[in-house]
Amino acid sequence: MSLDAAVPAVGAPAGEREPTRAWALANLVATQLGWFACVLGAAHGQPWLGTATAVLVVAWHLGRAPRGRVEARLVLATILLGSSFDAALQATGALAFVGGHWLPGLGPHWMTALWALFAVTLNVLLRWLHGRWALCALLGAIAGPLSFAGGARLGAATLSEPVLALGLIGAGWAVMLPLLVALAMRFDGVGTEGAVAKR
């Protein structure tokens, strides 16, 4: 099926088992725009910009998902796990985030927003990772540090001990990504596999 033919189905009607390629493309564009809004907003002293953008993207995704409430559980679980991971990273002193802090010891709200954005990719753009645990771990170990390093280069974080920080991030993401994919399979509000509820 061509991308053009799939465009009318971007909303992935309730009867569909898998997200269309058009929805996956829209998911990619929206979440990447959200990532840049979060990172550049924080780097330029406007962290609220990224958080607001992320709220809009997540709301759009939940509105499109056939079972938005199930997807919302995935977003919440991802935020809780991701925020705990960020807090542990900060506690090492190897890195620090710029701006947008709301509670002592926790990451800034724009990092929370980034975890929410990542959550909405798990059952759409990253659906091909479902059940591929070794690949999840490998991809997490590589992509996690690359994403953090990119954010630091853009000015959204400082790595006081780069080798330690990136090593911890890689090790953490090698565990986090398989765990998040497992949660996505459990709380799947887009397709039919693993959905805990159909409401």
C-alpha cells in the first residue's frame, strides 16, 4: 500500500490491527519536533516550550489511538520509570540538566516531557522492536548515550564526567528499552497484541 493511500487512515481506526505507515511517519515527525523543542527550549532558557509541545503531541497521539486510555497508562509508566532513571543519573553528579527543575532531586519537567514523547513512539514508530529483546538492549545501549550527548551538545545538559555519564546512560538504556518495550506490549492501545483493555 502506498503512503498516499494510507493517509486517510492516519487515525488508525479501531478495527485496525497495526498503525499505518502514514501514522508512523506522522509519529516520527511530531516526536522529533517535540524532542528539539524540549532540548532547544531548555538550552535557551525557555523549558516550558518543549513541555507544552510534548503535551500537544501526546494529546494528539492519545486522541488517535483506538484505545487511548490504555496508551495513557503506558505514558504514565514510562514517565515514572524515566524520571526515576534521570534522578539516579543526577545523583551520581556525572551530569546535570539545564533549567525547568520543579522538585529537588528530580529531572526537569522538559525531561519528563521527553519520556512522554518516547512513550508514544513505542507502539507506533518502534513497534518493530516488540519481542526483540536482544536488539532492544543493543539499540538502547547505543541510542541512549547518543541522544543524551546530542542534547548536551545543544546546551540542554552538562556532562561533568562524560565517560562515566555516557557509560551509565548506555548501561541504563540497555535495561530500560527492553523494559519499556515489554510495557508497550502490555499496554498496547494501538494494535491488538498485549492490550490489557479494549476501552
